[in-house]
Amino acid sequence: MRVIELENELEALMLSGLTEAGHMISANGLFMEAIDPKTRQVWMSTKPVNRKQFDDWSPEHPYQKVGCDYAAMDRAAFRHDPFGRQHAIQTKTIDGYTCLHVAVPGEMTPPAAPGMPAKISVNKAHTLGFKAGRRVKFMNIRDDHYVETVGDGKADDGLQLPPTATLSELKLKSHWVVDLPCPTTTFFWFTEHGMRSFQGPVELPKI
């Protein structure tokens, strides 16, 4: 029961800072994405799915499936459309699933070697919510901190990190709501265990 109370508190906290231009989702579970290769617009399912649903998903032309993996946060919101705060978040139905326009990826630095992450600058207005009492992982590069955003972290010990990067973990004493910058610097690994991503930079929570 206390877990539900914490989730409701976090949801209320995030909603209090969200304008009519935004949209909030429950981030527990798998979410799938599709991209329009011409416009680079990325669309994400608004509700969790399972692997079979993703495997069976057949986005109509010109959309192409990007991937499907776990959201690392407990709640997520998109403050506005990636094209700017003056634009409300867009939704559309893609092969039977309601999807949000969540991102427009920009410059990408390919992996420096097999097993290393791709580094991608992404235009998006993404807010993450983590509930009190849980542990949150970070990738630290000098004075910059990147928070776990995609993946369950079970295989983090095997990640090949960028030069000088380290991983750390904090246990939250209170709810933590953090706005990712726009654009956001993202690090993506694509491994046999699935996708893993740390994004930011963000300020570490005060605990």
C-alpha cells in the first residue's frame, strides 16, 4: 500500500509542474518507439507493452521500429513538443497504438569501438520522476552527471564506459523530479541484454 502512496505522491508532484502543452505517463514497463526517417521524428507508445506486442507491431510507411526497452524512472513527462515550448505535445495512432512525439535526434557520434556507447544529441523536453526510497544510477564524466533513463541496469557491470567515466548509485530520501536539458546528451548501448542509456547532464539530487 505504501508503494502505491509513494507513486501517487510522485505523480501529483509531477503534474503540479506540467502545463497543458505536456503529457505524463506511468513509466513502469516496456515502451516501444518508431521513427520517421525523413523528418527524424520519434514516436513512443503512451502505455507499456510486452515483447510480443513489439514484435508484432507493424508501423505503416514511413515509420520504422526503433526499439523497445524498460523505462528506468518511475514516472515520466514530456513538457512540450520537441519543436519548442510553444508547441503542445503531439499524439497519433500508429498501427493501433497511441504514440507521443517525444524526440528529434540530432548529431550522433558512433561507438568508438565494439561494446562502447553511441553518443547522440536529442531534442526533447523530457522530465523524469523517481520515487523516494529507491536507488538511482548515474554515469559520471568529470563534473557532468548522466542519469539512467533506459534499461534495467542488471548488466551494468559489463558496460564499456567512455574514457574517464564512472558509475555511481544514490538512494533517494525523497521524491526526485528532474528536467533533462534540451537538447539532451544521450549515451546508448545496444547489447545482448537490450538497450541501456544514461542521459543529461543533470544535477545530482540533494539527499
